Amino acid sequence: MARPSAELDAFAAVAAPRRRRILEVLGNRKMIVTQLVDELHWPQPMVSKHLAILRQAGVVRVERRQRQKVYEMEPSALKTIHDWTQKFEQLWQSQLDRIKARAEAKARGEISQNHSPKEKP
């Protein structure tokens, strides 16, 4: 795995499936590393490495409690990703609308098995 750059952003941080999985597990909870290790069933060094990358990108924040580090998500960092993906919502919706229309037409018998519209007599 490549080393994280000094200018790691939220997009780069969540590009890795394992880091997205950590965020799913964290959700809106605060968790210590051992809790994440137990839930993910990954080695502790792996979890810590990915948490460090997420922290560097500002996607999670850490709070020290005695000898433990408590991690939680930083929602404002993920909002950047959310805002960007919203730009594509119309594209997704139009794709879903076309799929729905095609499925409904097929259910009405307007589209045959070979995917071409049936000719009306």
C-alpha cells in the first residue's frame, strides 16, 4: 500500500474499502481501538494504520482518555464527499427512472425477450 501523502483528503482516505468499513463500524459511536479490532476481526496494527490515515485526512478525530485513544467520525469531513456526490444524483435518478420504465413496459408485454419493442398490429 502506498504511503499517504501529506495532503491526504477525505476522498483519498475513503478510497480504501477497509477504511470505509471502519467508518461503517464507527457510525455515530465513539470507540477505542480494541473495540474496533474485536468488531472487525482484523489485526490491531492494521486497524491502527487505517485509523491514522483517516485521522490525517480529518475524517475521524481522536480523544485521549488515560491510556486509550477514543475515535469518532468527523461528519464535516464527510460532508465534502456528500456534497460532491449530490451533483450526480440527477444522473442516478434518470438511470433508475429508465430501468423502472423498461421493467414496467416488459411487465405489460411491450418488450419481448429479445429486448426489442414488440410491434403493434
